[in-house]
Amino acid sequence: MEIHKQNRIALSTYFFLSGLCFATWASRIPTLKFFFNLNDAQLGSVLLIMPIAALIGTLASGWLVSKFNTRTPLFYSFLVFALALVSMSFVKTIFLLLVVLAVFSMALRILNIAMNAQSLTLQSSFKNKIIGGLHGIWSLGGVCGVLFSTLMIKNAVNMQNHFISIALVTIIASVCAYRYSLKTDKSTTGNKLILGKPDPFILYLGLLIFFASICEGGMYDWSGVYFRDVVKEEVFTYGYLLFMMCMAMSRFFLDHIVDKIGMPRMYMMSSILMSSGILTAILFPTFWTALIGFCLVGMGVSAIFPMTYILAGQSKKYSPGMAISIIGTYAIVGTFIGPPLIGYLSHAFGLQNAFFILVFCGLMFIPLSQLLFRNMEKRV
């Protein structure tokens, strides 16, 4: 097999494992909420530790991907990621939960930046676009994670055994993939952060990621709680599962659709699907209508991260790894604001009304993407 095809399989494995582990954690948030007897505002406060820790991870990853080939930080962050997942299921105090969540989030940020930086380098070895498909594999891992979580919840399997099984699969697969991952992708230029007036190109990309992070973070962290508390569904992972399935399927077709209609129209379509899906779930909070709404949200939000990371690789100021690292900071701020804000709004006005913030964020994709492409026209 050609070496770049082996590299693609190895990177696909890492994308799949990232989605698997993240969905495993997110699907158990209602379990942790119940175990620690947290109200929505308290859960929002607990979730604040993740973006704070992720910011540290972003700073570390920018240095790591400029000093080493991405395979080194990618591999070791996955090992820490898996061990933190297991540890999360054994903690008995809020303090220890916060510590473990911080480590989990830091490792997640490092591996995400390393994966996406490697994907931009690997793209040059292929004629057809592969980045949308790689993000589709992340979502497929998420679907498998939610499916497995649903099976565990329906059969009353405790969280410890659930998380241990996922961590073992992650560690074994990471070791196998490491041997075939890309070895020569260290960038020699554009690795230093340049302070001063923000680059408009990077700024618009960052703002798109910022609002996408609020949307995705809100769905990851609160969809299960929404189905349990608003829709009144005992198996609370159904909504999250369909959201992830629709995101995965959309991402596998993303590269083809973007080639047909272009990125500007794709950003607009994403905005309409995202906002209308959330409105459907808010205005008609019954089982089937909420499922349809979450399905539309999954299709809408699926394209934002892959398209924005592809565009980040076109930066004339920074290397792909550094550009993604900078844009990742905007994602952290979005994650910092989104899920906790939903928690606080939910405590004050109810979770159903709190979800209107996601409608607003989804609509912001249209004006921001138009500003981005106008800026790109000026650069040519």
C-alpha cells in the first residue's frame, strides 16, 4: 500500500477515536449531573473548567506542532485522553471531577489541533478533498460512541465498566495507528505568533469557529439533558444520537457538495438548517419533532469546522498548524461561553428558552461568511 494511503488510514483512526471518546463522555453528562446532584447552573459552572483547560492545551499545542512532527503530540495526548476518561468515572468529589475534566479537555485540544494540522499536510498528497471525509469519520466515531452509550444505559451497565472498555480500545488502536502516521510534517515557517493588528482573514475564520463552537458545544453538553428534562425521554441519548448520525452522514458528502455549490452557499445553507432545526426542537418539544430538529442541526453544523479548517490552510501569515491553533483559541472562547451560558439561562428561564441562544449563533454564519469571502477577494 502507498505510504500516503497508510497515513490517511492512521489519521482516520485517530479522528474516529477522538469522536468515540468525546461522545462517550458527552452522552454520560446527565449521569454525572444526577450523581453529583447538580442543577443546571451548577452543571454550567462545572463545564467551565473544560474551556479554561483547553486554552492551556491550545498554547501547548502551538508550541508542540512547531517543535515536533504532529504524530508525537497526537499519540501521547491520546493516551492521556483515554486515561482521563477512565478516571472521570471513578471520582467521588467535585474537586477531583474538575481536575480530571481539565486534563481530559487539555488532551482533547492538543490532539484536535495535531489531527487537523496533519490533515492539511496530508491533503497535498491527494487530488480529491479528504478533510470533510476525515471530519465525517470523527462524527462516525461519535455515532458509535453514542450507540454504545445508549446500549450501556439501557442495560444499566455502570459508568466505570463503560469508560474502561472505550479507553482500552482507544489505547490499543492509538498504538497501532502511531506506526503508520505521518512522520514529516513539521513546518519550518509561520510558526511564531505575530502580535499586533489582527489579520482580518484569521479573525473572520475565528469568529465562524466561535459561533460554531457555541452551537456544537451546546448540542454536545445539553442535548441529553434537553431530551430528559424537556422532552421527558428516559433514554436521553436518542436526540444526541440522531444529531451525531446526521452530522456524520453530512460530512461524508461534504467534499462533493462543496465542489458543486461552493463554500459561500454552503455556509448559508448551514446557517438555515442549524437555526430552523433548533427552532423546531424549541417550539415543538415532543419526541419526534425534537428528533427532526436535532437532525437538521446535525446537518447544518456539520460543515462549519471542516470548511473553516480548510480555509485556515490558505493563510499567508501562518503555517497550517499555527493558523489552526490560533483559530482554536476562538473555539475555546465559544466553548467557554456557550455551554455554561446555556446552563445559567436554563436555571433562570428554563432550558427550552435557553436554546434560543443557539438560533442566534446559527444565524451569524451568514454575515460572517460573507465578510470572509469579501476579504478573500481583496487578497487575490
